Amino acid sequence: MGTLASSLAEGRAEERLPDKKPLLTRAEAHAEAERCLYCTDAPCIQACPTTIDIPTFIKKIASGNVRGSARTILEQNLLGYSCSRVCPVEELCAGSCVYEGWGREPIQIGRLQRFATEQALGEQGLRALYTPKPRNGRKVACIGAGPASLAFAGTLALEGVEAVLFEKRAVPGGLNATGIAPYKLPAKEAVREVEWVLELGVRIEHAHVGEGGKRGAELLADYDAVFVGVGLGEDSRLGVPGEDGPGVVGAVDWIEQMKLDPKANGPLGRVVVVGGGNTAIDVARECAQLGATEVAMVYRRGRDAMSGYAHELEGARKEGVRLVEQATPVAFLRDPAGKLVGVRLARTEGGKPVAGSEYEIPCDLAVLAIGQAKLRAIAAEFPGVELDARGCVVVDEATRRTKNPKVFAGGDCVNGGTEVVNAVAEGRDAARFLIAEWSK
Amino acid sequence: MADLSIDFAGIKSPNPFWLASAPPTNTGEQIMRAFDAGWGGAVWKTLGDPIMNVSSRFGAVDLGTYKMMGLNNIELISDRPLEVNLKEIYEVKKRYPKHVVIASLMTETKDDWRVLIKRAEDAGADGLELNFGCPHGMCERGMGSSVGQEPKLITEITSWTKEFARTPVLVKLTPNTGDISEAGLAAVAGRADGLSLINTIKSIIGIDLDRMVVLPRVGDGSTNGGYCGPAVKPIAMHMVAALAREAGITVPISGIGGISNWRDAAEFIALGSTSVQVCTAVMHHGYRIVEDMIEGLSEFLDQRGMKSVNELRGAAIQSYKEWGELDLGYKIVARIDDQTCIGCQVCVTACNDGAHQCIFTGDEEKQRPPHAHAHGPAKPPRPFPVGLIAGARVPWIDEPECVGCNLCQLVCPVPGCISMVEVAGENPHETWNDRTRDGRTKLPGGIHD
């Protein structure tokens, strides 16, 4: 473990949550790998946003060629370790496994990928398998040190490009470090992977890019290309009475503190989570696992309309999370001292509150998981970079290039918020485009 | 229930299932447990002058997660004093008079054979099996397979034993020979009453790549061992069948080699075996497997309307022909069932790389390879099949190019999904031998064309 990872304080709430899918033993991995049918034109590859050659890496585990297996994974996805733990495989590779249609258990692709990458990289990291080419004089800057930027910077560093990550947080890794459910990937592991990328020669500068910080114009002058991987902004608010004040917090904020701040490790009491996406389910599950006395998820539409994954909701319900459908908060209730004591809900129709249907439920904490703002200001730093109507950076699909030819972008700030593996694919594709361009 | 009892050269057995001479028949205590489980007979671990064994002794080949697809051993014959073994044979026969105990024997001089045979028969053995097969250790001392590889020695030693034996003499043959028929005929020439085959195959089971030492490792080295288990069954069946259809082989055969269940046993019996002997499957799963063997074989015989296992014996032999007698006009092609196909497309790669390039995917016409026999593109079926499970991933067969090789069916993980269907062939129903007789063996494109 490097200095970055070991600098994380002890006593953080996330450390109380055990790994839900621990590392397979060699025997378990071998047995599972032997089950793979080695499909032709395999559906799992097609379902993977980074198109890892999954049957090949699995067959290499079966033969005992674990380093080769890791190479097969990492050549498509340099963050294959965190993706193995974070990816919703039920919705992607494993969900498309032909065994599924046959009524059999799909191959545990995520766990096999973790086995291969964790075993092969171990304490040495990516340097166990890769030696970056000598520096070729090219320089790139990345804004943000999340998965998209890491994939971009790491891919280029291997080719001899000097890459610098500009990160405003003390802990790099983006949502991998600050936002992933701890029972999937604790922050220490996310930061360990960042260190592996840094060991390829990538550098971090702790600096904000924008007004009052490093300016876009400086980056454009100093670097051959700039990659924007800033993710999303502040948690959205409901705009209802009583919302401002202690006890009502944004989901992304709450998760970050639970993962990184030892001070945010107290008893949880009764929790209401507002929202129907995967962030909402994550918060609900984390609260339930951390010992909250009650967890209710409040969603303004029906279960079928939820964007959260069915397997995650199922997990939440098994952990005791109550789902309140067709309801929305219309006010947060506080005692005279300002302490949160409850939330007033209204039943909804078509997502809108129905007058006269209000009722109250008690709670000690309300977490709002209803979306995040877009970091629109970053576009203004770079002439030509455009945002779409949602506030997402507009790029060319294939090259990830913005309307400014020196500026590329990927991850949540482009796609509006999807999976880590999508961010990796986007960062990688931008890097591959530049490698091809610069070798012309 | 069909009658499973057999008469092997005068040895009556309640069923055809015998334990082969090996670790499962090392002691009387084991054999009595085996008889309690249902085994009809046991060939005792080979008797002779006691030997010394090494540690370790066994090595195996696994196939995926299936353990012991093939097993190899470097253990020698019984390492227990002869007197102890004989006392136990006496004890077993006293307690289980209707079960078969055959004494496997191995020694050198004629006088040794005389004494050994007398002592084994006095102990109550129902028959004798001469171990001319062991391919490791004993053969270095001029015994085991070093006898079985010399037809003259087989005849000579067998005839010695026949001078002394009062009970039937079975000769156990080694597969480590060029022509099994020659060995079998040599045993018959020595007046053997029956043949057992195959013994194990000379083999190196593997290498410990970390230590660079042959397996099974005995300190810093190892030796070639005897290979057995499911992997050797096809080799054993060929040898059993070769003897069963050899006119000069007039004695019963005890089939051995990878038999693990009643189906394997039925196949050996259909190829001419009177009894079958089992070792590896028992070493893997224990004596208990015989229950299913007895029940399964009975059910099978009942379903086939056979009253006795004797009716099954040799039933498939007439179908075992020379290549030259096969029907050149017979034609089958593969059909894929779109209701059960899971879309793995393993058949696609197998056919494309390993067979005849006639399985395609997708609903457009496909370019045939340049060496194809049929003209034009391969045409997908219309309407294009939409699989119940696999949707648009169900592959299709370019039937004009399909040679009916079976490979797709063999690799398909879904039982019954790919079937081989008889179609009208382009060639007349004739054999190569017919063509040879008519002088039509020259095909275009030969060496001198």
C-alpha cells in the first residue's frame, strides 16, 4: 500500500462494512473459470463497455496463466481491477452470459476479473506487467483524477506521454474513491489503483481548474491536449420548506463523508432516502448495513420507473430497506431547536404531489439522491467547448474530442452519469485517438 | 428383472461386475465389503513374492473440474506376505461361497508357478489370472508386461500354468504391444481358459514444472507408470473388440479399461466381454458404485427385452467393420434446434477452424470459403430462425457443404440441441472394397495426375 492509500484516516464508517464479494481462492477461481463455455463472438464481450475479451481472460485463469489473464483485461481496461469490483456485472457481462438463458448461474465474471487483476498486480501494481515507453516530449493535462482521467492519463503514459492530473480533492480517484459502496470497493482500494497509474509516470497536482485556480488558457498553452473528466457537481435539492439545516444532506456528500471522514461515523437512527436511482439504493443499503434503526426509500413514481438496478433493489430489501413508492417530500419537520424530526410526504400521481394526501413519518436523517448539478463553468475555460441542453460536454463519439480540437472529455461530465466502466472506455478512446494522431 | 448371472469359463458369478486386481482388492476385509456392496467377483491384488513399494504411487490427469479422467500408478504387486493373503482368500471364500475370487499371480520360474498356483487354489480361489500386463517395475525384472509383449513367452508360461492348474486360467494382456490379437492367440495357444484386458498403458502422467520432476514424484524422480481410468476406455474397447471378432479367440473375455458405470459395462459386453473388471472408478468413488451398475444394466436389459445379460454379449460386434466395408453413400447433416440453442456459437468456431467451414451466423447471405464445393454464397434459412433462448444468435448450417462429421454436435454443450439427420447422399451405396473389386479406386487429383 502506497502513501496515498495509507494516508486515509482510521475509524471511517466504511471500514465497518465487509466485502460482499471477497477475492476468490485459486481453487474457486479455477473451478468457476472451467465453467466458461468459451463462446464465439461472446455476448459478454459485446456487453462490456470496454470490450474486454472475457472468455480469453477466463480461459487463461483456467490454465493458470494469471498474468496473461490480467494483461487481456488491462489492455482494454487499465482500471480493470476497480471495474471488477464496481461494475454492475448483472446488467452487463454476466447478465448477457448464455448460461442465463439456459436457466443456469452465469459465470461470475466480475469476481474472476478481480482474481486475475488482484493476483497479477498484487503489491507491484501495473508495473508488474507494464513498463512505460521513454518520454516522447508530448504532454497532456487532465482535469479531475477520476476513472476517465486515469484511463486517459495511464494509457498515454504507457506510450511515453507526460500526463498531469489536476485534482481539487485531497483524495484522488474520483467517485471510485468517494462514491462507491464500500462493500464493493473501499476507498483504500480505489486509491491503491490510482497509485498504480501514478507509478506509470502520471503526476497529480492538487489544484482547482477555473476561476480562482489554474486557468484553462494556461493548460492550453502548456500542454498538447487537455482532457476534461470533472464528473458532476453538487447534489440537487428539492426546494421544500425545512430542507436547509442539519439532518438533510445530499447523497454524494453523505457517501463521501461516510467513506472518508472519521467524524461521520456516528449512530444513524431513522433514515429517509429520497430518490429511485442507484445512488439512492446505495445510500439506503449503506445505512441499513451501518445499523440504521430504520431505512425508508421514498420515490415519487412506481418501482417499475426506478432507474436503480433490480438486483440492487432486491439487495436493499433483503437488508431491510422499506420502499415507499408514489410519494414525495413536501416539507422537512424540525423541533424548536432545529433538529430534524420527520418528513411530510404527499402521495403522487404522475410524479406530482396530490393535494390533501400528506402524511408524516419520523426521521433523524434525510438523504437526497435526486441527481447532481452539472459543472457548467468548466466549459467556459476552453473556447469552443460546447454543452448540450442537459449541461453535458458535447464530444465526438469516436474520438471523444470536444468542439475545441485540443480538448477532450469523458466520464459523467459527458454522459450525464453512468458507470465507472463507461468513463474508462471514454478516457481510453480519447487516449487511443491521440496516440494514433501523434504517430502519423 | 433380467438375469445378470454369468458363467465365465466355468466360473459362475452372480453378476458380471468384478473388481480388477488393484488396490481395491488388496485385502480380504476390503473384498468382503465390496461383496456386501454387490460386486460379483474380485481379482485379488497380484500375489507373488512380496515386494517393496515407493511413496508416492499415483498421478492423475484432470479434465476441467472432473478429477481423475486418467490415473497412473507405479505401485507393484501385493506387498503383503503370501500366507496372509492366502488366509484371507480362504476366509472370504468361506463367508462368500457364491462370489468369485480370482487370484492374480505373478512369478518367474516354472517351479515358482507350480507352488504359487497350488497354494492359491488350496486357499479356495475360483480361478487364476496371470499378470502379464504390469508395465512398471515388475517388467524390469522380466515379469508383467515383459512377458505380455512376447507372444512366445505368453504361450510358454500359460502352458506351464495349465499343467498345474485345477481351476480356470485367465491371461491378463498388456495393451503395450503392436497387435493385441497376436498376444491373445498366443495365450489361447497356451490353453488359456479366458483373457482379461486391458492392463494399464505405459505412461508418464505429468511433470512437476516447479521442480522439473516427473510425476508421481518419488523424491527427485519418478518412473513410467500404468495408465487407466475413463481416458483409456476407447483403447480398451478396441482391443476387446479386436479379440472378440478374431476367429481364433475361442475363450471368454473379461473386459477392463475405464469402466465407470453400467453404460460402460454394457458397451464392453456388447463388444464381446463376458465379465467386466473395474478399478479406477472404485478408487475414485468406492464400492458403492456397483449398485447403480447392477440396477442400470438390469433396467437396460429389461427395456431391450433381453432376459439375460448373455443376450447382450457381442451384440455390437457385427457392426465393427473394416473401413473398407463402410457405406460411402450414407449421408448425414447437422441440424440446430432453435428452441434449445443457447447461442454460445461454440459450434461456429469448431466448424470454421476445426472442420468444414459450413456453420454461419446472422441473417444475410455469407461468402463461402474459396475451397467450398458448392457454388455461390451460403444462404441462411428463410424464415430466419429466432431462437427461443438465443434470439438472433442461433447459427445455421450451410447444408450443401456439411459433410456430417459430428464435430458441432460433439462440442455443443446443450444435449439434444444439434442432431445429425440422414439425407439423400450424392454417392451410390457402395463400399471402398466394392470399388477395389471393380478397379475404381483411382480418384481425380492423385499423385500422377
